[in-house]
Amino acid sequence: MKNKNQQAHVHSKMEAVQNCTSVKEQIQASQELAKRVFKKRNLELCAIERGKRLKKERDDSRAETLLLVEQKPHTKLRRSHETGKEAMIAGSKDT
């Protein structure tokens, strides 16, 4: 506005409205309603917690499998040169 008197009058009106307690309460209430509210989620739906649980299950399964394999008696697979070497050693002991 070019008229300084009118500009001052409008400015004082705006200041009076902003300083009014009912307007301040409405602004505060509006800001509170605009805030996000974080809900407590089910941990089963949380991707991070689900990933941790699945990793623990995999690790437990691997540990159980390892124990089963270690408890089983198994024969060692031999390569052909190992078999030939054992035959030579057995042949030299017989003579």
C-alpha cells in the first residue's frame, strides 16, 4: 500500500488478531492435529524384526544340520591317486 496511514492501520489490525488468545488457541490446536502420530506396530509386521527372526531361524537350522553331519559316521571320498598310493604301501608291506 502506498498510503502509510492505511498501511499502519492494517498492520495494527493483523497484530491484534495474532495477539488474540482465541486465535492463538486455534492455531495451537490446528498444529497439534497436524502432527503425525506413530502407532505401535505388530513386531511380526516390522521388516527389521522379521528379518532378525528369520536369520536366527536359519542360523539355528544350520547349527542343527552341522551337528547331525558331525555325528554321522562317514567314509572319506578318495581320489584315484590316493587309492593307488595306499595299494602301493600295502604291496610294499606284504613283501
